[in-house]
Amino acid sequence: MAFELPALAYAHAALEPHIDARTMEIHHGKHHQAYVTNLNNAIAGTDAEKMSIEDICKNISKFPVAVRNNGGGHYNHTMFWTIMAPNAGGAPTGDLAAAMDKAFGNFEEFKKQFAAAAATRFGSGWAWLCVKDDKSLCVCSTPNQDNPLMDIAECKGTPILGIDVWEHAYYLHYQNRRPDYVGAFWNVINWKQVAENYKKAL
């Protein structure tokens, strides 16, 4: 089965003023679509056609660079759209909040570490909140379209929250002000979905 571009659960303009409609249109409809198309082309006629995107990522060292770049792009963006929502933001509750307190001391300290990982990632990449093998939480970042599921990643774990810090994710609205974009991201995080991701990762 060929991979497909997932539909957004909200309108392009739904995340305004934090993320503008034009960026969402181009980011979802053009950039993510290109990753899907290129991934399907890269795996055509191979065993990878029968694999899930998660399994492809976990075994990424066995694949050509086109699969790494486009497979990562597809996995990362598919998660990215779901962990944002209109009228979202706030703070996590329940088990996720407790795990954050344990790992980082408190939510504010987590925010600081996550924002720093996003702001200081040189060039293009992602910042992540992950569940490690020992079930604890950690913050890290990866270059380009890599992610912590990949067997080549320096930081390993199951991502439950991620922010895209490629310029295409924010440049139309924020230009070179990446920290402003990261600051605005807190207003659109769908903590209910992140908590679901946390439960699944355990």
C-alpha cells in the first residue's frame, strides 16, 4: 500500500494567529505531499512497501538516504498535524503531567528545555519530547527529517510531541524569529493528543 497524505482535522486558518493559513497550506499541501510522493517512489518495488512508517524509521540504516529523508518527513509531519489544534494550549494534566514533573521538576522547566532544543537546533530539524526505553521522558533534537525512532538517531525514544523548526514551518509569518514561532507553538499544542501518544508509548 502506498503512503498517503493525511487530511488535517482542522481548517488551514484554524491555528491563526499563531500559525498562519498560508504557511499551513504550503506546509501540509506542498511540503508534506512531496515527502509522501518521494517516499512512495523510493520504496516502489521493495519490501518497504509492506512496512509501516514506524518500522521503516526503526530500520532506517538499511535504506537509501531518500527513504531516510522522505520517510522521516512523512512520519514527523503526520505526528505534527495531530499534536496541534485550535483553541488548545494550556498545560498537560494527569499521568503526563506527573511524568513531566518527575523528569524536569515542573512544566515550566520542561518548556524551557524544549524551547532551547528547538531554538538552538542549527539549520533544519526538529525538537522532541520522547519516552525512553525506561519509560522516562526526555527532550532532544534531531537534524533534517530524522527522528528519535530511527536506529541512527543520537537521541533514541518514542516521540510524543515534536516541533518542526525547518524554515518552511515559520518563515512566511515569523521570518528569522524562530524563538517567536516556538513561543507561539505553546498556544496550539493539543495536550489531549500528546497524553494519548504518551499512553501508547508506554
